[in-house]
Amino acid sequence: MLQKIILFSGLAGVTVFIGGLLAKYFNHHVKETPVKYELIHTLMSFGAGIILSAVTLVLIPKGMEELKVLPMALSFGGGVIIFLLIDRYLAKKVGKNATLLAMLMDFIPESIALGATFAIEPNLAILLAVFIGLQNLPEAFNAYRDLILSGFTEKKTLIIFFFLSFFGIGGALIGHYFLTDFPVITAQLMTFSSGGILYLLINDIIPESKLENNYLTSLGATLGFLVGIVGEKII
């Protein structure tokens, strides 16, 4: 069981680093044209759609299953307030970073849920790992761009992404060994993350992905959400 948890959570997490590598290649080997600019924004909106699907199809529903109204509202509201403050602080210090925050707030609680699920339904956990990996790829692609625009070097950004890839293994092990018997705590973590993610989406990510007189960004967001629907249906 332990080997499977490490293997599948590791495969889900490595797409963070792969997404960063793809973004680096894209920046260096695709010429600066209006098409490239539109493609970047379409990928941003695609990632936003996937993040939104994670909130609406996985994080909030799982939280609502375990929590009563007041604890759920407090967890969700706490996520909004805390990440509003973090976002404002980091915006002053390092600039654009909302996509990275949203990715982590999505990736970590889902990894914890992945570890807890392995103890109950191993086959379901494997499909969940695939779903997490698919989400991380476009999110990491967009987060790489944000960090570069914030002044980070390519080497430093890829080093950050390399270590972030292992967060999934840590989260899955925590979920498996410490939270399997505490579904309420896992649910609170999920609703807390949902509040923060929605704040970041509405305040930062969606406005950044919008282009005037361009419908590809809206199409990208809806296709990203469709990916989430299909993944949840398979799971």
C-alpha cells in the first residue's frame, strides 16, 4: 500500500515540474507573435477552468458531505480572508503569484484526500491521482509564467517547481496515516482551500486571462471545466 501511495502521488506531483519545463520551452522556442500571446491567455483560462472544476466538483462537495452549515461557512470564509491577506502581501513583495497559490491550494488538499482514499478505495485513489496530475500540468505552466514576470530566474523557478512536485507525496502520506479516521478535518481543509481558490480566481487569474475581442479564452475556460467534469465522472 505504501509503495502505491508514493508511486501515484509522485506521478500526480511530477506534472508540476513537467508543466514548468513545457513553459520554459514555450518561452524560448515559440516566436513572439499575437498568436503566442493569445495561446498563453487561452492556457491561463484553461487552467482556471480546471481549478474551478476542482472546487465545484471535488473540494466543496466533499466538504459539504461532512460539515454542518456553520463550520463549513467558517472554513470557507476563513480561506477567503487568509488568502486575500496573503495575496496582497505577496503582490507587494514579488508581484504575480495567484496561479501558484491556487495550484497549491488545489494540489495539497486533494493529495491529502488521495492518501486517505487509498485506505478505503485503492482503485478510486488511482483515478484521483490521474485527475490531480492532469490539473497540475496547465496550472504549473501558468504559474511558471507568473513567477518569471515577478522577477524570478528560470533556474530558481524550476528548482521551486521540482521541490513542489514532492508536496503530493507528503500530503498523501499525511492523509493516509493521520486523517483517514478524521474526515471532518479533511473536509474543513477542503472548504478552507475552496474559499481561497475562488478568491484568487475572481480577483487575479480570470481577469489576467481575459483578452478583448477574443473568444478563445472563454472557450479555454469551458474546456478546462469539461476536463474536470470528465475526470470526476470517471472517478
